[in-house]
Amino acid sequence: MEQLNQWLAGLLEGNVIFTPQTLAYYWDGLVTTTQLVFLSLLIGLILAVPLAILRGSKHRWIKLPVYFYTYVFRGTPLLVQLYIIYYGVVFVDGIQESFLWPLLREAFYPALIAFTLNTAAYTTEIFHGAIKATSRGEIEAARAYGMSQALTMRRIILPSAFRRALPAYGNEVIFMLHASAIASVVTLMDITGAARFVYARYYAPFEAFIFAAAIYLCLTFAILYLFRYLEKRLLAHLKPLSGN
Amino acid sequence: MKKLLTVSLLGLAMAAGSAQARDYDHVRFGVDVPYEPMEYRTPEGELTGFDIELGNALCEEIGVTCEWIEQEWDGIIPGLLSRKYDAIMSSMTINDERRATVLFSDPYITPPSAWFAPEDTEIDEPSTEALDGMTIGVQRGTLQDNYVTDHYGDVADISRYSTADDMVLDMEAERLDIVFLDFPVGKSTLLDSDEREYKVVGEMITEPKEYFGDGFGIAFRPRDEALAERFNEALATLKEDGTYDEIYKRYFEE
């Protein structure tokens, strides 16, 4: 670590903006962004699977509330949702005394809630579309084998729906990463927050934001690569047999 | 012949000299209104504020009459150079960029920054120990931000806001333990708030200069050195005889 610091200090010698201290801000920002995006995507995914199934239900009273939820969260800007959850929650009477306050007091958890609800809404719609697109033949075949509705869902519909949803879901992950840039408006020091801090401190907009953009680009490349790998593995059976 | 030329040149120079070093018995100030509490109008329409009162006191000390001329901020220096008025006294921070075009008096005030916390706070005096683990609110990119980041960045959590309003909202929500603000802004937003009781913690802070700057000065046309000198002397007198403190207290203390 000591050596790394020395090497870094040598490398940055004579650089006014990118001192070890500012790089530490960017590093903290990278950690915050990654945590925020990863956790919200994970929880959003777990929420979205049952919601997508309910969304396709035949019963109006199951289907409609889910539709209403996705409609509201896809129909309003994420920034507005974040403001409502971060600043709005404090107007709930007695919230400061409740057991939730230690969590809501931090900027991280309101942001996590907003991002999770938002991505869950989009993911629900992506999965719902994929489930609906399951070919009737597959379902009829499952029926013919005597599978119950639940078993058909688990064994036939969901696995093929996941595969179909993969490219669209990959886009949602990248959108979520980019959308997380608004976290800095509620004082979170994510990558953009670090860039805004450096910009305000050194009056150097280009250096500060281009560096942040470069970090986002690297993250996006990693996500793209991951999804390309997954698609190759999971969608191998759809590839033409001849050629590569 | 040569002598005559010298004499007439001398005379010309003297005439020009006397035209330059005009003796003012009436000074017109340019001011951008409103900027509470430095310059603003009362509900009755009367112009008042720290700048106005101090400016009037200075004129009285020098023995000239004064007049205040309102001018929008972005045209305030061109207005001075085109003789719309003779000086600017309008919360103008002294800096090198402006020094190139105008002549500044000595700084007459450095607007203080102050720590504000709820009435029942445990912090008596801001220090590295007292602020350990606390959440400090500042406005992003301000001199207060730089000060807090350099002094307490290692021990405390710093929350940076785009506007002072957002910060006040989070203070009312009990998300912040203490904020560091321009004193006048903090006074009008926190001390005068109805929601919770707040107080100033510790001393007003105006030092060190590398963070808090040179303060506000009166700007003159570069050739009016004599006039600037008279104002500097008057300012020193007012500071000595207590008039300055009296005006200062009226605007910057509870």
C-alpha cells in the first residue's frame, strides 16, 4: 500500500487537480455508485419476478395494482421520485422517532429505495413482455406432459422468458448505472458527486467531468462484456448451427 | 522662447493636474439593491443596510454630502468608469481581477462565516474532537466548503448541497448536526426560523485569508487616490470611536 501511494504520488507530481486526495474522492465515488447500482438492481430483480407474474394474472384485482405501480414509476422522472423519497419522508409525522430513522437519515437508503422501486418497475415490464411472448406450443406441450400451472411457470415459462429478456435487461442495467448520476443531488458522493466537488473546488469542469465520464465508460464496458458473455452462454441454442 | 514654452507647459500641466485631483464635496455611490442585509429597502421604501449606513457615516466624517444611485450588478463597474457615480459601495469583494480596473479602499468588512446548530446541541466549540463523527452541512463549492473539507474532512461526514435552502431543509429534518454558513444567510434562514430553535456555535470566523478572502471594499476610479485616502482615514476613525461597531452590531448580531 505504501509503495502504491509513493508510486501514485510520483505519477501525479506537478498535477494540481488530480492529487492523491481528489483521486480518493473519485475512488469513494466509484464504491458508492457500484454499491448503489448493484444493490438496487439485485433487489429490483428479486421484486420484479413475482411482480411480472402477477402483472400477467387473469384477475383484475391482482393485475391492476401492479400495472398502476409500474405506470407511476415509469411515468415520472427518477429525479422527482428521489426528491419525494428523500425530502418528502421527513414530513411524515413521527418519522424521526421511528426505528426507520437511522436508515432514512442517511442519504444512501432513500436513494437506494428510489432506485430500487424505479428499476423494479422497468424490470417488471421487461419480464412481463418476455413471459407473454412465450410460444403457445411450449405451454401446450407442458400441459400435455401433465405439468401443473406452477410447475409450467417454473420449468418452462420463466427460464425461456429470462433468456428472451436478457438483451433488454442488459440495457436496463446500463440505464440504471447512468441514472445513478443524480444521487449527488441528495448529498451522496457518487462518481458524479466527486466530479462536482472537484469542479467547484478547482474551477476545472473539463478535467473533473471527463475523468468521471471515463470511469462510467469503464463500468459500462464491464457490464456490456458480462451480458455478451451471458447471452452467448444462455442463448447458444438459438444460434444457427452452421458457421460461427 | 524656450523658457516661455517651459512656463506654458508647466501651466498646462498644473491646469490638467487640478482637473484630475478634483476635490469632492459631493460623492455619489453606485449600489445594487437588494442584497440583504447589506443594502435593501424597508417596507416604507427607504434605502438602508450596512453599506448604506456605513457609507453615510463615512461621508459625514469626511464632511461631504452623499447620494446613492441604484445600478444593476453587471454594469456597476462600467457605470463608475463612465462617471455615473464616483464610488461603488455594494458588497464588492476585493480581488485582483477588479483591482486591474478600479481602486479599492481598505476592506471595511469581511463577511463572517459561522457554525449553526440546534439549540440543544452537544457541541460547545467546533474542534476536531467535538466534530468527530458529526454530519456537517455546507454549500458545495463555497469558501465554507473548502474550509470545512480541509479542516474536518478526515473526522466528520460532510454533506454538500447545491443551495442553502436544501441544506436548511435537511437541518430541519434532523439529518445534519451542524452547518457552516455565511453568517447573514444563516441568521435569516436558521436563527429566524419558526420550526426549531438554533444558535451560533463558537466564534464568527473570518480567518485565514486564503479561505475567507480580503473582504468588501469601496471601489473608486483609479485616479481618485486622494478620495480613497480620505475614506480610508475616515474608516479608521469610525473604527476607533465605536461608530463602526455600533452599525456592525445592528446588522450582524442578534
